[in-house]
Amino acid sequence: MDNDFPMRKIIHVDMDAFYASVEQLDNPELRGKPIAVGGSSQRGVVAAASYEARKFGVRSAMSSVLAKRNCPELIFVKARFDRYKEISKQIRNVFYEYTDLVEPLSLDEAYLDVTVNKKGNPSATLIAKEIRQRILEETGLNASAGISVNKFIAKVASDINKPNGQKTVNPEEVLGFLEDLDIRKFYGVGKVTAEKMYGLGIFTGKDLKERPLEFLAEKFGKSGSYYYQVVRGIHNSEVKPHRIPKSVGAERTFSENLSSEIFMLERLEHIAEELERRLKKSKIAGKTVTLKIKYSDFTLNTRSKTISYFIADKNLILETAKELLYQEELQNSVRLLGISLANLNTGDKKEKRREEPVLVQLKFDF
């Protein structure tokens, strides 16, 4: 065992039903009731569901029609992202009282590296407890947390005692914790992959660990190496305070399906304008334009083109998107269009370095 590798103390903080909880916080009449943040229209989608709604099987990304069918008493509330951002900023300010190594994943969750922290507290478990209490005092909202030696295990652990709880996986507990874990709870294993693993007789971390790297690479491609590593408690990614985006995009779902390219051009112009706004706000440009088309039967098609220079202007983006639109015939009527820009000019700013693996056998107080 090599003791030269660093051992980190990572906390993953995840707000409980964040959007829905904010709505219940601001409107006492909604407390204790099943609510969904999102549109209630025929084409609406649930952005978040309260725990009262989740008891009826209502989940985020579910169609509003299905959600209402599952829970007839469901109350739909329009999303207020300015309010969510406001509270998210308050929460992050709490994080920065403890460490500058904060990596937000979204408005409602983040990784914190507290190996060395501003409070001089050697216990990541106590820091997580203190942070959750501070968030409650500052915002009136509950948070859950996972604490362990790397981001992967901390992320998985934060879901164990939800809502309003936390789970610490100490270094000596990591391997046993992962072996006992249902494969569906592994971060990075989605529904489709879980079903495929079930078909291969992989139901738990222990089952996954018994499969050789060659087998996993054959069955799951590049992801096979990831699964092989994480089930052994190895996840090399550091907490990155300044996350550099790989792409920037904008998309729209339409209330009525579009059946002709002509009807789509106006929509693409609006999408290109929104994309230009986001690019200029972030001072980013890119070379690869991707057009995303989702058909009425929910099949997805993407078409990309890389040009020789960086662009951020809506007209240049739109010109390329139009070319991609006419590249091949439509397969069906269209319910969603999106444009994204990748191969960004952020790469020069990123200092590439080799990340050292974290060995979980080392012991120190958590």
C-alpha cells in the first residue's frame, strides 16, 4: 500500500426537494400537500416534486399528465428560478464559510473538499452536520449530506438517509459499503444500464466487483473502466471550484408538433438568440455546432458540424444550424429543437494535470 497518495474528506450536500420545498416555504398553504413544480399543460413536465407527491410515484422529468394521473390531488406550481437562484446563493455563502473548494453541480447540490478547512475542524462529519444546521437557520430549508473519501462515494452516501439526514462512509467502510449497494444506487448507472446489468446477473456492488475489467469494457465500452474503478472505491476527480463547461446550449419544447422545416426556422432563430446571450454572458465561443431534434415519438437525432474558427454570433450559429436542419429529411413531426456549441475556447485556460487516485485503505478520523 502506497501512503504517498492524498486522502480527501469530501462532503456532498444535496437540498431536499429543493424547488418544491422553496414553494412550500414561501406559501404556507402548500405545506404538507403534494405539489409539483412545472407546467400542468398537456405537454408539461415535472421539474420537482414534494415528498408528499413522491409517495404517489410523482418524479422529476415525469410528464404532468402522468403525474396528475398518479396523484389526482397534485397541485402544480409555476417555477420561479430567480427565487431558487437567490436561495442557492445564500446556501453557497454558507459553504464558503468552511472552504473555498466548492464545486456546484446545480442550484441545489455541491461538492465540498474540507480536508483542510477554514474552521480547522478535523471531522468532516461534524462539519456536514454544522453546514446543514446553518442552511436551515439561513433559509428554513433542509439539506442532506454524504461524507467520504471521494466525490463518487459522497454523492452515493448523500441519498442514503434522505430527507434531512446524512451518511458518513469512513475509509475502512468503503469497500463493504459498495459491495452491499444495489447497482441502481451507483451514481452513473441509469435505468437502462441497470436493466442491462440485471440481465448479466449484476445486482449489487459485489456482483460488479467480481466481473473482470475486460468483461465490463466489452459490455459497457468506456464506462466499463469507470464501473471497475468506482466499485473498488477509486475515483480520481478532485473538487473543482471553477468548472469549465464542455458545451453551452439552448432548446425549446413546442406546445404543438412541427411538421415542416419552414416552421422550424423561426424557432431556431429564437434558440440561437438565447444561445448567443448565454455565450456572451460567459464570454465563451466555440467551433462545433450541434442541432438536437426530438421527434413526436421521443426518438432523438443530433447533427453536428465543426468549423475552423470560434463563433458566438447568433447569425453564424443559425446559419450552421440551418445547414444541419436540411442535411437530411425529417423522420417525423418534431416536439423539441435545440442548438449547442462545443469545442469551446476555454481549453487554453485549463491547466491539464494528472489526478492521483485515492486509495481507500488509509485510515484517519472522519
